[in-house]
Amino acid sequence: MNTPDIKEELREKRLRRPTKEFLNMTPEKAYILGVLCGDGSISEKFIRLEIRNDEDFIKEFARCLKEVYGLNYNYKHYKKRDSLVLYASSEIICLDLLKYGRCGTFEWKIPAEIFNSPKESISCGFLRGLFDSEGTANRYVVSMSSANEKGINQVNKLLNKLEIKNKIMKTKKGYYVLYITHKVMLKKFIEKIGFTIKRKLV
């Protein structure tokens, strides 16, 4: 067994090269970043998304990866936790996404390329990914919670830029909850941002 050859083969897999030009910000890339600030995780070598339900969500994440980078990443059922898992191993893709900032629970923020973009489709792509991950909805309210005060304040400002009024409240446990409540604002949210997850489209 030639260990150096095996190591090189594994490295080549991690360096799986995108087949499309991927440097520009697009709504699909913004969606990926929104998910990574929520349910997803990323290191310098791989991306991982695990969810319990909502196959439409993980399918959309895989679609956006293919749209941006030209590569297919399939998800699998993880029997032990009865969940769906997508694992994407590519240093090139990871380093491209990490250049926009960290995505940890207390570290994530809206990248400047998204926050300052003149294209609403890019802002809305990020917010859809984030709300697919962290949002809840019923007929009367759309909300999301986070332990990241700076991050959720940025979401508040970005929604205001889209003329979607909202408010933030701090819970006794130290979490921050953002609410969208008025009927007109809820309609704007659904029309401009919406959810990939069908069960949230009440």
C-alpha cells in the first residue's frame, strides 16, 4: 500500500474543482451563506448540513451548490438520528465561502457583499437561507431567534432596507428573537423572501 499516493488521492478529492466560474455573488451563493449562518457548518475542508425533516430544504441547498459551483452533492439518510445529511468536501469551495466571514453561532454576520448589494435578489437569497434554517412561521408571525446580537441586528437592518418592518426582543435566557407581525409586512416577507420549506408557507 503506497501511503503517499493515498494521501494525494484524498487531497485531490478535497480539492474537487468547481466546473463553473464562482467568484461573483449571486442569489444562490447568498442562500448558501445564509444557511451556513444557520443550520449548516463549514470548515476549511468540508461543508455539512444535517436536518431532521424538510427534504425540500436540503434539496434546495444542494441545488444552489450545483448552480454556483457546477458540482453535484447528494444527501443521505442517517438512520442513527433519522436525519438527512449533506456532506460536501472541497477545499476550494470552502475557502471561497469562508472569505466572506465566519459562520459560527456567535460569529456570523451578513457579508458586506450582501448587505451593501444593490440587488434585492441577493439580500433576499441570504435571508431565505437564514430563515429556512432559523425561522418559524404561522398565520400571524414570522420569527427567528439567535444568540448572536450583532448578527440579528444586521438582519433587522437588512429587512428594514427591504421595507419589511420588524422588532427584536431579548429573552430571559439571553437569546434574541426577531418578529415580523403586521399583515402587510408578512405579505412583503413572503413575496420578497419566503421559505423553501413548504410547511412554513402557512
